[in-house]
Amino acid sequence: MKKKTCRKCGGKAKKSKGFGNSYEKIGLGRLKVTHGTGPLVKCLKCRKCGHSWIPA
Ligand SMILES: [Zn+2]
């Protein structure tokens, strides 16, 4: 199931990429990119509030 709208604010998301295991929750639903070596995965990032998530 893919959602392209932010579940926090309902804003539109843009496609982004990140490393699968390089995200770490830093609160407020945000993800912090850390130095990881995981596989590159597609993720979505809200243009409005900056919330990032991986569509599942
Ligand atoms: Zn948002």
C-alpha cells in the first residue's frame, strides 16, 4: 500500500531515497539520516512538514 500524502499533516510528499537502516527516529515522527550502509530504499518526504517515511 503506497501513500503519497503525509499521515501527519496530509501534505503532499515528494519521492526521496535513503538507506534502509540509516534512519533513526528523533521524535515528532521525524527521521534523522545517519551514516548507514544499508540498501538504498525509496522513501517519501512531506513537502510541508518534512516528515519522512518509507511506503510499505
Ligand atoms: Zn507532513
